[in-house]
Amino acid sequence: MDAAVKRITPQAQCYRRRRPEKTLWYRTVQTHFETWLALSTGQGDESTPAYIEQAFRRYLECGILAHGFARAYCDECKHDFLIAFSCKGRGVCPSCNTRRMAETAAHLADHVFPRLPVRQWVLSVPKRLRYFLQRDTALQGAVLRILLRGVERCLREHSPGCGTAARIGAVAFIHRFGSSLNEHTHFHCCIVDGVFQPAANIGDTTGAADAVACVDFHAATDLDTAAIAQVQAQVRQRILRAFVRRGLIGKSDRDEMMGWEHGGGFSLDASVCISGTDRAGLERLLRYCARPPFALEHLHTLDAEHLLYHNPKPRSDSPRDLVLTPLELIDKIAALIPPPRAHRHRYYGVLAPNSPMRAAVTAMAPVQVTAPPPAVAANTEEEPRHRAASRYLWAMLLARIYETLPLVCPNCHAPMRIIAFITDAGTVQKILDHLGESTLPPRIAPARGPPLWEAAMAQERAGNGPEWDMSAQPALEFEFDQRIAW
């Protein structure tokens, strides 16, 4: 269903569905996507991947009532309203991206991370190596393992009393984008600031309390900038060695990059640390790590032919505001869409799925329970019991973000409930006709030719310009035999 509604505020205390067709990004895709698709397909032998085209087409249906909706009903005053379906896509739809970001952060804060300090480690590699990382998922995993092993070794050394079998608990996010809509592969790792080691046989535990007692945690101390710089140097050496072993760069290139100053293009930052009691701060950090590649509020109109994207974190050599044509903006967003079946975050150490200490560590995570209204609680009981804990109800997730329940009647403030999901085309049209809503989805503009040609032909038809002959070619100044040249 409709995934993210920014109009819900504590003052409004009611739900108003979003209208994506009125946003600048939707109008841009609606008007120029077919043109971009035709141009990108005609360039070279490679065509646009099917998952990119599918993501854009699903976004054009997201939040549109003509494609189906759910009906919310109030038993007290008989008031109802409609909730449009969402596309649940990745990379294109700002609403679904925001919902996935909030859901991921809520699950990790509620069910995964224990009530212990968590530090963020961010690794960036030189531009010379980013090209290979952008297109090779196996290489991304190899670089990530090198980073996490280096951090684990460092935390063992700075955690008094731990043994050689101690492990870290980490959740890693692979970002394929930068703040200026550029392709920039880097890694955000949220790591518990210490190490865990078994204190007894975990297999003999019978409950959560027994499982927690079987794990000892050793907090890291004296983790200063010198220790982080040492980790950066070790990670840099091992990553360059891995690139040489895979034949991506030569040994001479590795020796040259090892001699570069100021880290040689490698950057490792670990200055952000969240205390174990600050769960709200941890959830904000996790939302930042799980954020989508672009934000809708940063996109503005500059003139009739250009858009402006505000860069919230510009570099010293990059502008704060990017001026783009609609086709350039679509091209940048399309390059940042993750491929199918690519995980957005990965678990490592004691938080890995196959770790024998995972149950004991995650048992220390606080489970935040929000008391829903009676009607919402009734709907919650109807959910299948096999539903995973990472799947949050639409209403409860919006209540968590905006601090108010969306299923509240705007007239009598009584709880509402979902009574039907309407997908039949005839029924959808009848209901929308009765409510005065549009029964047709927004019209998608067809592909058009280059604008300069259209302007020239328009001037020619109006008699205000020279006569253009598109098929005329200038005569060759000399004879040229291609058979001899080739």
C-alpha cells in the first residue's frame, strides 16, 4: 500500500494520501522516460537492462488510484477513504525507498543490535578502484571482508580480557552512490564497539536469559585515531594485494599507489559512536546507512529545460547545486538502481545467520512495542503467524515515523480498519467515478525526437526560418575508397 506519507503530522492527526503525480520527479519521469529509453536503447549494442525499465514503469503506477487501492472504514461515523497501492521498487520511488529505509532501521534497532555501544566505520577507496567495485559484486564482498577482518583484529587488541575466538557483531551497508548522484561505491559498517566470546555451551540454553548468560562481551577501550589509522593502513595494503591477485591492476600500479601520500585515496572514518542507551540515535544512524540514493526534497525546477538537485554534502571540488536536464537526471538515477537479488545490507560475525552466538546476542536487543488501537490490534491478529519480524505493518511503521497512527478517523478520531482491497478494473472505475477521482492513470508521454530538430521544423512550417533538408548530405571533396583504408 501507500508507503510513505509526509503529510501526517502530530498537528494534523489524520491520514491524507500522497499524490505522486503532482511531484516534480514523477512529472519528469512521466514526460521524458520514453524518450530516455529510446535514446539509451539506440546507443551501441547494449540495451537498457530489463530491471531498470521495470523499476521506472512500476514507479509510474505507484500511488495511483486507477491501478487499485485499499479501503479504510470507520465503524463509528461510517467515514472511509482510499489508500493507493505502492510499487515496492528499489532506487526510483522516493516513497518506497523511504519505507524500506525506515523498516530496515526499525528491525535492526528492535531485534538485532544489543543495548551496547555501536560505532560506524566508513571506508572509501580511490577512484581508480571504484570502477571495478561498481560492476563486480564478488569483489565488493571481498573488499568488505577485508575491512571487517581488519576491524575485528583491532577490536580484539583493544578489548581487555578477550581471547582469540572473540568475534565482532556487524551489519554492513554497501552504498553504490554519492551525495551528488554519482556512482561511488563505499561501505558503511555499524559495528558493536567490542567483541563477544562464548562463556559456556550455547546449545544447552533453554531460554533467552540463559542464552544471554552464555555470552561475554568485552568493550573496546583506547580506540583513538592512531588505532584507526593503523587499521586503514592494513586494509589499504590487503585491498591492493587482492586487486593484484585478481589481475585488475599490476604490481607496479600497486607499488605506485602504496607510495601515495594522505592515505593514497583510501579513507577510513570511525568517529561516530552511539551509546548503548541511545536507541533513538542508533535508529537515526541506521536510517542514514540505509538511505536511498536521492531525496525528493532536494530536487527543484530551474527553468523550462533544466532541473536543479541540491547537494547536501558537497566536496571542495564539486558544486553544491547540480544543474541537469531531465534526461541527464533520469540517466543518473537509472545508473544507481541496484540489480535484482543484490542484498542492501549484510550481517557479519556474531550477527551472521549461521553464527552459534547470534541468538544470545540478539536476545539483548530491546523489542519496542507500540500499543495500537483496538481495531488496528484486531487487524494485527489476522496477519499470518509466519510473518517475519522484519516485516512491519504499514500503519505501525507510519506511526513509528510520524508519531501518529494513519488509521484514525479525521471526523471522530476513532480507529479505522482495512475492509477491502479493490483490484477489479470495473469496480475501481465505479468507485472513482462516484468519488470524483480520475479513473485513468496519468498519460505517459511518448518518445520524441531531438528538440533542436523539432524547433527547426516548427520554424520552417511557420515560415520564420530557412528551409532545412534533413536528408541532404554535403558532397565529398575527394574520392575515398573504404576498402583500401580498412
